[in-house]
Amino acid sequence: MNVAQPKYKTSDEVDFLIIGSGAAGGILAKELSTNGFRVVVLEQGPYLTEADYTHNEIKILGEDLLTNHPKLQPTTFRKTPQDKAKQQRALVYGRSVGGTSVHFTANFWRFHEIDFIERSKVGAIPGANLVDWPIRYADLEPYYTKVEWEIGVSGQAGASPFDPPRSRPYPMPPLPVKSSGVIFERAARQLGWNPFPAPMAILSQPRAGRSACVNCGFCLGFGCEVGAKSSSLVAAIRFAEKTGRCEIRPDSYVHRIETDARGRAIGAAYFDKEKNTHLQKAKAVIVCANGAETPRLLLMSADPQFPNGLANSSGVVGKNLMLNSGAIALGVFEHPLNDYKGYAVSRILHDFYELDPQKVGFCGGGGLDARFDATPIGFALNNMPPGSPRWGSSFKKILGDNFPRTMEVFSHATSLAREDNSFSLDPDLKDAWGLPALRMTYRDHPDDLKIATWLNARALELLDAAGAKQKWNYPIVEQEFAVHLLGTCRMGNDAKTSVIDTDHRTHDVKNLFLCDGSSLVTSGRGQPTMTIEALAFRAADRITALAKRGEISA
Amino acid sequence: MPGFGVDASQRRDYSLFSFQPTMMSDFSRRRFLSQLGGGISAALVAAHWPEMLAAATHARQAAQSGTPHKFEFFTPEEALEIDAISARIIPTDDTPGAREAGVIYFIDRALLTFASGDQPKYREGLPELQNALREKLPDVQKFSAATPEQQDELLQTMDASKNQPVARRRNLESAQTFFEVVRVHTISGFLIDPEADFGNRGGVGWKLIGREPEHTFQPPFGYYDKDYPGWQPAPKAADKK
């Protein structure tokens, strides 16, 4: 923690109160404090740094050191609004300063032009609430470039023939290829596909006081001990703190946005570590709490003036949830790959980004990547070939043989928005603070299952072409667990069908802004954080312009 | 032993096995530090130096300690039985198994910390095991006294799970049956980061799976990337399908 950061009083009406310090909140904090505004960031989780991160799988994955806690923050799940929700762990998200960007895989490719205009191109899809974005790829392009240069993305411009246009190359070359990447690249080329070095938000060269990746091998799910992974903590928040105008306040769990009689946000009420409540005053509030917690907070902030929840005159807060569909195929090879070394993904292909619905019979698209993201315990429990012994000497033999010889081909793909898919407040279950628990309602659109199945078949073809000794895939089933939390407060021009406008301002409350995964209108083809961060940089420009024109407080 | 942060008076004063915990002398963070080289910013090392030093000192003290281990959750009799189960889950054959990795100490510690919710599974599971033993092998007093073949046969009856791939989840799920709990705990204790305070003693679990303990690696990483010439655009003919 930077000692220079200011300590605002809760009664100080700061310029901006940002709720959530993750991918979007961290960038908004940096941009707005750099632009001269006084900013307080409230983060529900603790302020952990490189010194707190560890390779201990039990602490990180088992005890949720970096993530939301299923016992303190229980959740419920149901498939449709007609069902009664059952208590089960429904989602995971980062819960420390830096949010999910602390532990993400760091796949950082841009959405393509199609993702913004798919509805116009393919028409209405039965059972889906597919609409165009109110902005286009071209609007975001400068901000994608900003993410690459300011946050730190390694990659090779022009390596994929399917990439959208860009104004600048990557600031750093790709990370070193892994054996899984070489196997993937050679096989994909045999099949006539176009593999390319995966763009990753991990430094391949030292930059801005941060180390290059040391290939430690505990990447997905873990915090980076050397600051090479471009989390918002190392790439944005530390710069926000240096402005002397931004206070990061951890262990601060916001449960309500307060409004005045004119229907304007005046600040947010939160619990501190000891569960005492405070109200931080602010001229404007920006919620960046993620696609689950942002709608939850708006719904919990209902009052007589806003009976359906804050900024919810449209009724769509929490709805149109998208998770991205995905599929996993695994292959075992003759020689050691030692893919546990290094980051997760080194090669990727986007030949199937835009599929013709007339030809394949469904709406959707996606890509394949070569990866290994299993850590030792997780591998032994979950990544052995089907039918393998689960214990005993033969288990031990296969475990020893396979760990260095296994790789994964992961399929990442579209989710179609459906109005019934949502986060809402559970009517019965409460969290450890007595607040309504998150209830997830989710059933994949049939096309999401079809694209996942289709891509998984390509992944198996690839493993065949690569000469895998053994290959298998996990069954494609309806998802009941959320990692990507998208679309639940979608952006749009129509206040009746969307929650925020193109400035990220809520249609209903003039000084309330939302920016995170909830803002997305479509899911892209997976890997949304790059786009969330581009939106955050853009939102910072828009909000700064509004503030300078006096259009927020007026 | 010192440094585990548990009041000595709370421990049961037994030592079950003849070998001493050797801990992670090979894997201390000093090694991490020595490997960092120029790849890391000096500021970061400076910022972390106190913590790194503390961790390394702790590891060294632990390694040098001659005090026998004391169980905190299990009685020595219970520990013998769980150890016998673990030793069938990951047996000692031509390479070290659960026993050499000190898995029993990991489980003992786990049941007082992150896995405290599983205490009833062990409290109820051990008598169940005893009952099953009495039924199948009336002449054998304890599971730990049975032959490995008898033990395997008995455990097969307690392993209800099928050999199917499970839908992969990011988090380590809590297991449902006694055998499954012991299986998950044994695998966890065998394969956990050897820098952790308990489990994977001497790094034997990671040696089995070929996972080198270093924190930094340089390419080439494996067989297939060692002759990789660097990324080149695809030849024109292969450009379009």
C-alpha cells in the first residue's frame, strides 16, 4: 500500500466513489485520479499484495484466499424462474484489491467487429435477447490500444488473419511458446487453420517497474508473486495511489447506494471489517462490483422512490446474464511437455470466430486455445483420463506419467443473452452480514451448447492431428457455475430495454455510473476482461468530459 | 515442533513414526531468491525482503528441529489407521508414497484448520472401517494390521465412486464419503506446494509428477518446444482452407 494515499473522511464529499477495485474499478480509479479528481475506492476484500500470494493450492483454491467465500457469501441456483433455487456455489469472483484481475488467466484478445453488430448480421434468434451494441468496435479501438500499452499486453500484431484492425502494434513481443503451443500450432496448420501467439496480459519484458514473467507455473487462480501478470492492482491502482488523490479502502463491503429526495446518489453505505456501517459521501458513484454484485447492489438499494431497485425502471437489472460457453479436450503425448512451467495459454486460433448459421445450424462462434492450467492437486483429482484408477499403485504410475505429458485444448465461445438468465436477490438465504444472498438463474441457450459441442469436436480433431497417444473430452452440460459475469446491466440507447447509456451513466440516476462485465451487450467469444478494461478507459474519458462540462452535478 | 503457531499444551504428546519431519530444506524461498536474477525489479525484492527472509528462516529452523511430531487431532491409534489407508491410496513402491510425504501429518493439521468441517467424516468413518473389517476379516484386529491385499479389498468396498471424469471445477470440492475424503486429503497432502508447512515432505510428491520446485523457469520447457524456430506466418498455400 502506498503510504502517500490520502485518507478521506466519510463526510468528505469526494468527486467519485468507485465501488470495486477490479479490472474496471482499478482503471477508473487511475484515470479519474490522474485527471485531477478526488477518488475513494471501496473494495469488499482485503488489500493483499505480492508478499501474500502463494503457490499453496489449499489456501488459494481450497480456502478462497483471493475469491468470494461460499460460507460467508452463500449463493443459490436454479435453472428457470419457475424453479425454487437451491443453495449451491454458483459463481467465483476475485475478492481482494485488484479483483478478479489478480488471479485471471490473462487471455487478452480484442472482441471483433461482429461482436458489436451480430444482431444486424444474423437477425433475431428465437429464445435469445440478442441486440446490437450502441457502440462499435471502432469506438473501442483506441481504448483496446490503451489497455495494451498502459496495462501491459504481450502479443504479435498481424499474426492472426482474423484480427480486427488496430492502430498500433503490441508494446511487447509474445511470451515464450510452450510445448502445448508448438503441438497446437503444428497440428492446426496441418488442418489448414491459422494458429497465432496468444495475446496475454502478462509481461514478456520488464516494464513500468514490474518484472517480466518468470514462468513459475502457478498462474490461473493465483496471484503473481513478481507483478508480471497485469492485474489492475499492479498496472493501475499503484498509479492511482501515486496521484495522492485516490484512497483505496479495503475490507469495505458496500450494501446500499443512498439517494436524496431528488433521486440522486449521495454516496454508499458499507460495512467495515468489524461490520460497523459507514456512509461515504460523493458527488458521483461508479459501481464496478462485477456482473453479479453490481446488479445485486442496485436491487438491494431499492426504496420508495426506486421500488424495483436503483436504476431499474427498465426492469432489466440483473437480467440477460451471459457466461460464455466453453468446452475442454485433453490429450496425452509421448514425451514430456512440462507444461506446468510458465503461464497458461501460448497459442490460439480464431478461424471459427464467425460461423455461418445457415451452414452450421446455430448462432455462435469461438476459438480454440492450447493450454495447461492445472496445478498438481487439481490435476490428480480432475485431469486423469476417464476410466483411470483413482488410487493405488497404478493410479500413482499414470499420475506420474501424465502430469508432464498432458495438455488441454480449450474452446471459448459465445453465450446468447436470455432475459430469464439472471442474478437476483434470494428471498430466503442471507449472507454473513444479513444481506440477501445472490440467486443465479441460468440455462444455456441451445445454440450455446451446440457451439461448445462443435468446437470440442474441432479440438479433438486437432489432438488427433497432433498425434496424441490418448485424448478425451468432458461432457458438454448445461452450465451451473459462473466465472464470466456478463450483461446484467447492459448498455443501450433505449432506457426501456437497457440500464446504462453509452457514457456508462444509468438512464435513471444522473450521477450514478456502472462499468464492469455487467455493461456488455454480447458475450464476445469468451475472455471478456480485455473488453471490460477498454470500456473502463473509455468510460473514464466520457465521465471526465461530463464532469468538466458540469453535467454530472448540475 | 517450533514455528507451527500452535500452543504446545494443546498437542497430544505422541510420536508415531520413527522418522523426523525434514520439511522443505531443499525448497526454501532462499532458492527462489537466488534464482530471481535480473528478471525481477530490485524494488520488489526490497519490498518483500523481510517476508522472504522470515519464510526462509522458518524453513531452516523447521528442517533442523529434532523434536518428534505430535498429533493434534488424531490419537496415535487413529493416526495409524488413517496412515494405513493413505498408504494404499498412494502406496510406497519403487518410489516414495503418502507415508514418505508425511501425509498423515498434513491430514492431522488439515482437520484443525481448513478441513475442520470434515472432522465428523473421520470420527464416523473410522468405526465404519472397523465394522467392515470385523465383518470381512474377523481374525484381523485393526485395518493397519491387515495385509496390503486385504486392505485394498476392503477399501474397494468403501470406494463408491466410478472412474468417470468429473466435471472440472476451479475449486477443490468437499468430498462426500469417508473414503473419498481420505482420498482427496491424501492426494492433497502428497502434492501440495512443498513450501507449505505440512505435506509433500521432501518434495516427494512433486518428484513423482516431474514438477520441479523452482519458482522460475526458462524455455525450452519441454520436448516439443526445444527446437521451435520462432513463430512464422503460415506458408501462403495453407493460409486459406
